[in-house]
Amino acid sequence: MIYSKLIQLIENNADELSRRLCRDVFSREETKAYRKFSEDLLCDRVFDVYSRLGMWLSKEKQTGEVERYYTELGKKRYREGIPLNEVVLTFMLIKRYLWLYVREKHFFDSTYECYQALEMNNKVVLFFDRVIFIISRAYEEELRKEQRVSGGLFSRIFKK
């Protein structure tokens, strides 16, 4: 089935995909907060997303596991000081690079394969949209916790 072949292509080439994306993230002004990390660390994080994609998309994987994993990731990015818009853009780029790579490899030989790929694309888009939502929600939750603990931005400004 084309779905399995596509997942295998992505997972088998996760390292190359990760390196391409990392170069882009480090060169963009819109994702400059990631420059505080080494390129290797960022690439390892992106590799993790690509290499686990098949597992995350499989029916055996419970939605709760994905939610727990990406909730923790959202909280972690907040604690690292990465602005939410940069986290979201990076996940949008991860999704975009995936499909650019598949197209570059001329993976489809027939209309039927293109149709199957479109179905997979819909699953991938839904997955990343859900991930972005989960990360954003967890990130904002961490922000609210910090504001409650510190008395909010207003009181921090006037404590100085």
C-alpha cells in the first residue's frame, strides 16, 4: 500500500529531512529563538517528529498518548522561552518539508497513488493541526501558571 511506502520513505529519510528543516529554521528571522540551541539538538528534535510519524498516525496509537506527549512538549517550549508563534511556525515547516520531500522523490506513478497520497496528506494535516492545537494550549497553560505565581505582568512591572 502506498501509505506504508510513504511512511517508510519519511521515516527512512528522517535525518535528511531534519537537516534541511534545521538549516531553514536557523536562517529565518521568524524562528530566531531557536538559535539558542545547537543545530544538532534542534535536528534531533525534528528527527524525533519525522521518525515517529508512522507510529503517531497508526490506529493502534491512542489519541491520549499523542496528547500527553505534545502537551509536555508545549510546556517545555514555554519553559525554554521559545515564543509560541515560532513553535507553531516550526511545526508548519515540518509538515511542509515532508510533502516537498515526497514530491521531490517523484514518488507517485499513477492517479491511484496520488489519490492515496492525498488521503495520507489529509491524515498528516489533521495530525499536525491537532499537535499545534495541543502545544498551543499547553504553552498558554504554562503562561497562565507563571502569571498566577508572579501576580501577572502588571504587578511584575510595578515591582521594579
